[in-house]
Amino acid sequence: MAESISFVWKILQLDRRLVDGVVQEAHYSVKASNGVYSKEASGSISLSEPDEDAELTAYSDLTEEWVVNAIRAELGEEQVMAIESALKSRVEEQAMPVIGTGLPWVG
């Protein structure tokens, strides 16, 4: 039976304008794990400028959950699924390898 794989999105760093605190770029990682094996990928994304009439959340009030949701929205469902699917495949490959490495003459 295949073990379920969980995904954890983390924020590594935020780049913001100092004048108004608007986050312009977010650096993130995504970790996939089945409890035994895990793989991680990281990336960066430029976030869209807020609408002029939008009520901004102060930089000091941002939470990791809010930023992760903003990143996932900016990436779009298809790209989020592609990232998670690629990591899932890499975890499954660790659990059931199809490629071996080594040198036969080295014990």
C-alpha cells in the first residue's frame, strides 16, 4: 500500500519596498514527505502589485500562511499541482528506486 505524501510550503525570505512594506518577491520551499523519505524544492516568485484601492496588510502583520496562500495564488493551481506532482514522484522514486549507482569493482 502506498503511503500518503504530505506537502509543507515554507517562506524562506521576503523582499519588500522599505517605503511602504509592499512585498515584491517571495522565496519559498516545498517539502514532500511520506514519513520516511522526503524531497524539497525551492523557488522565488515576483508578487503582483496590489490594486491602488486595496487595503494593505502591514508588513509586520503578515503571516507565513498568508504569504504561502499569496504565492500559491500567484503560481496558479496548475503550477502548484506540477510542483507537488514532481516532488511526489521524487519521493516515490526514493521509496522504490529504479536506477542504481555505484561501481561494481568497489565493495
